[in-house]
Amino acid sequence: MNFLEFLQNKPLYYDEIDLERMPRAYKAIEASLQLPRIVHVVGTNGKGTTGRFLASALLKSGMNTGHYTSPHILKFNERIWINGSNAADSVLQQAHERLYGLVGSEISETLSYFEYTTLMAMIAFEQCDIVVLEAGLGGEFDATNVFAKALSLFTPIDFDHQAFLGESIEEIASTKLRSMAKTAIIGEQPHKEVLYLFEKIGHDKKSETYRFADLLSDNDIMMVKEIAQKQALPAYLEQNLMLSIAALKTLDIAYNIESFDEKPMFGRLSRVSDTVYLDVGHNVLAAKAIASSLKDQRLILVYNSYKDKEVPAILSTLKPIIESVEIIEVDDARIEKRENLESVLQALEISYKQFEKIEKEKQYLVFGSFSVAEAFLKHHHYHIKE
């Protein structure tokens, strides 16, 4: 069966997660896989861009490099990046056929969408020297955590997916940080408790732990500022770039300003036209970063949200930079009910209407999730460049 048809028959989300399913499946095929060195990227926000900055620099250093990220915006192949390009259908089909043959039909059918695609990715990455592996949900029990890791990177950790990860920042951070490898670096954090837990869990695991800023020289900081100016990076992407440089230093990989010629991953406050910003963020931390980056502007927000997101906090955070909201239709069972979204907008005294089209004389921000980005891009027939 075609890999896309096979994956489309799997549910994307589960009300309950079987924590033993992925370890069992991996144990069954571990001896048949040849794993590259793995850098594990865990956190709430910034995993994708941190990972792509790092993967691009590793590729420039001469290493065969893979980058696994999720979800995708328009095409599944976006999740599995090999040596500068999204994986070809033929590579993914071969990986699917080999995995299905290794684990058998019963396990293949039982594995979740993300579990199966994670194992598929590792087969596709077998010829790589190093892989930057982005966690999906959480860390300790995430499907990506079954593999041996050379290094853990922790991007900003904040509230998100509370139903699965816990209601307090301590619970959320702990389940992410307990995925820690023997060497770990932590990036900028919005909560001081996370830094304390990083040191405590690192001590308990006997890991070498570093704060990213302690690994950077004055020359590194100057280089980041130069890259940020050249690529018009918002401040939060500068932080992600710094974390990737700290990783290169820990891995003892040489780098220079040309190592970061590639633009950040699409959908991270990307300009899709002269009048439209697009960002796949969907939580309060992402809203704060965008509000700070665009603080001198007033835009129309093209928006929708999943049911489990803190919509009042997100919209109140963005309110200083938005003129009004235009609600975009998204075909996804997890999308918030229209009446709930409208009641929040009314309470915040933000004017709103249905999104229909982009008007040339106005400035827009498309924000709310990967699904919102997908709906907008398909509506306007935009294409993502690899």
C-alpha cells in the first residue's frame, strides 16, 4: 500500500495514549536499524526553527544530515528533511515498506500515526551521519524518546497540551526534561522553575547540563545579530539560533556566518506576500513573541483555534497589534466552536467578521495553528518553497 494511504487510515489523535506501544515496537526492530547520532529537541515552542538552524549548519559542515519535525503544513514530506530537501515520495515509500516488513502487519496497524512515522523517519535517515529529532508531545514518553541520544536541547517550555502533560508548569516541564540525554543544553525560558528543574533532573540523571548563554562567546553574539539583521529575524528566532550554535559548540562542529545562510523554516512569522505574515504558533508563548516582534504594527488577524488552546489569553496578548479579527474556516474536528470564539472576541471588544479574501491595502497576520496556515495557503494557492 502507498505510504500516504496507509497513514491516512490511522487516527491522528487519541484520547488515551498507550505508553508501552512505541518502546515495544522499537525493541522488536532495534537490532535491524542502524541509527545515526541523534540530537533530540524538546520544548513547547521553537523546536522546528532551532532544529532547522542546527540541521542546516551540520549539513554545511559536510555531514549527511536529517531533520525530523512535525506536524506538516501542506505535504507529509515536510516532516522528513534529508540533506537540504524534503524526502522524496520514493524514499518514504521504501521506508514504509521496510518498516512494515520488519514489524509485521499487527504492530504496523496498532502503532499511532506519529509512532509509525517516527520509525519510518529513522529508516529513511539510516544513511545520515547525524539527525536532529524533534519531539512531538511532551518528552519522556514521546515516541522520539526511545532512541539513544547524543545531546538534548530544550527550547522554551510553557503551558500547552495540559490534558496530557499536566496543569502546572512543574508537571509540564518535568515530563519534558526527564527525556534528558547525558549531555543537555537549555535555551531561554519564560519560567524560572524550569531552570531549577533542569539542574535538578540533570543532577539526578548525572547529565552534563549547560545554559545556552554560558556556551556563547561575544563573537557568537555578534554573528547572531548580523544574521538576524541580514535575514530580518524576529527576536525569538535569534534565541533559537543561539541555542543551535550552543549545540554546535557542544558537538564540536565548526561553524561560521555562512553556516546559517538558509532562511528559517516556513511558517515562523514568514512573509508570504508584502502584506501578509504567517505563523503556525497556537499558544500564549507564541502570541507573546509575535506581539513583541510586531509591536509597532496594526494588522488584521486571520484566526481560528483548537478547542484546547487558551483563546482568551492568546487574543488579549495579540490585541495591541490587531485592528480586527477575520475568522477563517478550518475543516478539523478539534477546531473551537464558532460561538465560543465569537463570545471571547465580544468580551475583549475586538471587532470580527468572516475571512473571505486579502485586501491589498491592508496588513495581515495569519495565526492559530498548522491547520489555520494550511487552510489559508490552500485558499490562496500559495506554495511552500523547500
